Amino acid sequence: MKRIGAEMGGIDAMSSLLFRAFTWFKAAVFETGHLVYWLNIPFFRHSRRRVEALPKQEKVRIGFILQVPNNWAVLQSVYDAAKADPQVEPVVLLMPDLHFAFYIHLKEILWEKVYAFGEKQFSDGDTVIQTWNPTTKTWVDPDTLHLDYVFIPRPYDTYLPKDYRASALRRITRTCYVPYSSPLLGDFPQMYNIHFIRNLYHVFCEKQHSYDYVSNRLRITMRSGDQKVYNAGFPKFDLNWNMEGAESSVWPRPRDAARLRVLWTPRWTTDNRLCGSNFMNYREEMISWAEQTPDMDLVFRPHPLALENYVHAGLLTQEELDMYLRRYEECENATVDRNPGYYDTFWSSDLMITDMSSVLMDYMLTGRPIIFCPTIKGKTSSDDRQYDVKNLIDGMYVARSFDEIQAFVRQLAGGEDPKKELRAAMAKMMRREGHSGLDILHLIKADYFGKG
């Protein structure tokens, strides 16, 4: 019996050891990504030396991948600065949206939307390339574009064709990244996931906390000079500083001082692990309120993924969603905003009602009131993942029910806004001296031409 007990103890010890080893491996590969980063270093260094050995061109040729029209504002100021610089040749790469089945099998290539946006956004003199040919069913070979740098717009490059992912592009050009959103939720591992940033030559962080996070993750390759990380500010904000008085055609009626303009931006997912959404809680109340309140104009601006996700998640059928959206079409003082840009709508509104969203910082810059709707009842401390932006929330009105939303709207419509000065101070603090897009361009030129 003692021998059996000893053998069982040995098996338990071995099982425990194997479990710990598996836990470490899972964390190193899939969670923290330390192992994949370390293993990638010699291969990345080989790619860097190969790219740096390529002959220099008279003009630095910079590619901008444009796949999601709503996110073009992130890189637009960098592009505009590049377009105005005689030493730079900017190239826009229109990239269709790829839909996968089970994240593996390519199901659809949706090119119409981004190509239409490109035709509207850019002029004949701009260099714009449609990367997918729907007639021949072929992609443009990125090696034929002779790009010196290329900006990849999202940290999820699995949504890109294989030849346009960071792991492939790094072999032929210098890969760059500006986050499409500032990590408000403490989700640095999402915006700057190691599986993506390990393949980047230049990472342009939008704030100091992000810079600290990324430079710690990439400290080995930063010290060796293989990768470069900067605190360059958020170029998206370059477009959002001085738009006071801007008007938007989105509003259902012309501006009238007697009418209140309300913007509603619920979160795209109801998954509480991703901070949840109040769309299902307030959808009926919101449109009914507009229908019954002629002295208010309501704009419902869903996230680009929201409506499709609500149906996919089984929250609504497509028929139910269509009936709901039809109510906005039939209401003279309500509408749904599906436009890619939104700064003019923000600046021409009076207040915003929102869940946790990346546009909170954008709207805070306007100085206008924000009614914030928590999605996890009873939690408002900065200890919860949803409220890592405690300082921002201090400048908002927190409503935990639709009655509270209406009460805050009535209060604000009556001219009572006790958080106004605090919001103004926050907006001033968020403003960065200089022009981030121009600063990023100068960093690229210094890297390429060896100046500065």
C-alpha cells in the first residue's frame, strides 16, 4: 500500500508539473506572448536588414492601408501632411473587408463600400490603388508597389490578406502602426497585442501610458534598434480641435435654437466582458421619446459592427431590426447616422448619451455634456475594468436608468450644467501641443533620410 501511495504521489507530482508547464506555455504563447516575441527577434532582425539594404528613392513612398472607412480619420492628418510634402509620395491602398467563417475560411470579399469611399474621398491627382480586382479575382502584389513604409490600420491583421499582414509586409517594407482608438478600458493588450506589434518597425503611441506599455513589451528590440516606439500623440485629434460652429447634414432638421440636438451611441456588443451595451435596454424608449418630443432632434449613431452584431448574437431578428430602423425613417425628428465621419455631427450636437465607447475622448474635446450609461449595475469605481477611465467619468453625468437619462436631459436643456468647467479643463488637458500627423511624418523622414 505504501508503494502504491508513493507511486500515486509521484503521478500527482508529475501531473502538477505538467499542468504548471502547460499554464506557462499557454500564457507565454497566447496571453502575454513573451515566447513568440523572443522567438521572432532573429527573423525580424533579418527582415530589417534586408529592407534597410534596399536602395533609397528620391521621395519616400508611404502606403496607407484603408480598409474601414470609419477609421480613416486616424491616419488622415498623417496622409494630409505627406501629401503636402514634396519629399513624400503617399499611396492609399484600398483594402476590401474580408469575412471569414470560423476565423479561418474566407467567406466573402466585400470591396464595394471601401472602393466607393475611395472615389468620394480622394481626387484624381491622388495615388489610390484598389488592391483587389473583382474581375480577375486577384490581389495586387505588394512587392510591386515599392513602398518604403506602410501603415497598417488595425492590430488584428488576420482581417487582411496574407500578403498584406504585418508578418509578410515586414520583409519588403517598414511596417508602421497608429492605434485606431486610445485604450480607455485598460485594454493595452488589445490595441497593442504582441502578436501584431512584434512585426512592426515603428509604433506611434497616442499617449505616455501606451508608450510605457509598448516600450516595456518591446524593450529587447528597442534597445537593439530593431524596433522604434514613439509617444507621438493621437493624429485623429488633429481633425477635431477647432470645429466650433460646424454643421452636419445628418440632423433630420435644420438647426433651431429652440430644439435640443441629442446624439445616442450605444456600444456595439452586449457582452459584459467587453463592457456591454444598453441598446436592448433603451432602444424602444429612445425612439418613442423622440416620437413624442417634437422639440428634440435625435441621431442614433451605431458602431459599424453594432447592427450586424445584434442580429448575429440573436438579440433581434433581421426583420425586427428593419422594423426598428424604419421608425427612425418615419420620424421627422430622428435619424440613423451611418456616415464614416462624425466630428461635424459631434460639434453640431448639444449632448451625447453613450455607453463605454472609444468616441468618449473625441466628444470630450467638444466640451459638450455627456450622459454616460453604465452597463454593469452598481459598479462605478475605477477598480472595475469598465471604469479605468475614472477621470473622464468625473466630467460626465452617470445615468443608471432611462428615467435618469431624461432627468439629466431636462436639467441640461434648462441650462443647469455643473460639470461644464470640469469638462473644459479636461478638454484643455487632452489637447497636445503641435500637430501629431506632421510630427509622425517628420519622424518617418528622419528615419528614412537620416536627418534629425
